[in-house]
Amino acid sequence: MITPKILGQISQESNILYIKADQNYSVFHLKNGTTYVSGYTLKFHSGFLDIDNFIRPNRSILVHKSYVRGIKEKGKTNYATLKNGRDVLISRRRVKTIQQELSPTNS
């Protein structure tokens, strides 16, 4: 399996805030504000990352666990709030799983 060039450009996995899927592309958002676009899918990249450090709140995004500030609820919708202030939608079927993964007893 080929290692994508983009992973060579990112010095450490801990610099990745989240990876967002955009059709057959992946957009890497780093903690310094830089974004990189990759021609590979999110599923492909997840094979190269330490998946234990990431959560998948919905089908289109992978978030680094250490950058999640908490979970908040607006009506019937749940969001993971990131340390940069962005809210990421959590699909209703994954709420309990995400809460368990982010609980301090599992760390």
C-alpha cells in the first residue's frame, strides 16, 4: 500500500485537528490553521493513522480526541465542540459511543 504524500507533509499526527471528507477527497485541518487537500478518501487515510486517537462523530469527519472540548446538545441534536470553537455534528446513532470514547475513565 502506498503512503500518501500528505502524511509526509504533516510532521506529527498530533497536529491534525480533524479530517473532513469532501466526496473523494480529504481535507486535513491542522492546529496551526493550515489545510491540506488529499486525493484519497477518509477511509483510506484512516488506515495510516492511529485510529485510537481519533473519533468519528459522523460519516464525513475524523476528529482528534485531544482537541475535543466537550459535547453539547441543541434540541435533539448533539455536537462535539472543538478547542478552536468549531462545532461538529454527531450523528444520533453515534452519540453514546462518542460519549464513552471521550469519558475520562477510558483515557
